[in-house]
Amino acid sequence: MPVWFHIKKSKYFPNGPEHVFEVIKSSKFLPENLLKVIEPVIQRNAFLAHPENLLLSMIVDEREHIRELGFRRTIKVKNLASKRKSVSSFQPPNVSFLAIDYTEMIH
């Protein structure tokens, strides 16, 4: 199914990482010469796969174990962030094109 339909079906912000994952998943079937063009574009435009957005998506996921994982990661990051002295810049994350679920997209 084209990603456009996934976006129309669930158009809310917490679904953004899932949409990025759908783009990655559907690009796996492209020939190698097209992947060389497409993957850098997906990587450059993967703002919705930013860790904060991914955590938000995990917290509202239907699967209970993913919600729990999202809460645990949020608490862990909160404890780490309190030690930080500077403001982090918002950059697109390094996306894993080998992920089998949207929760594994970033490392």
C-alpha cells in the first residue's frame, strides 16, 4: 500500500515515525541503483524519526510492551538530560535501513 494511504489513515503527529518506517520498508523493494538515490533523501528528511518523536510514538503505541519500553527510555533520557549543560540541536537522526520495526529505526 502506498505510504500516502498510511498517512491519510493515521495523520497525527505520533504516527510520524511509523510513516518514515513505511517509506523505508517500501524502499527495500527498489533496484540497487534507485536505492543509492533514495536512501540519502530519506536519511536527510527523517526529522519525524528524531528520538523525541520516536519516544512519543512508542508511548502511544497499541502494543503494551512497546509502551513500557517507551516509558523506560523516556525516564532514562530524562535522568541523562539533567546532567547536560547545553542545548542540543535538532538534526535528522541516523536511520537504520535494516530495521524490522519503527522502534529500531535509530541507534
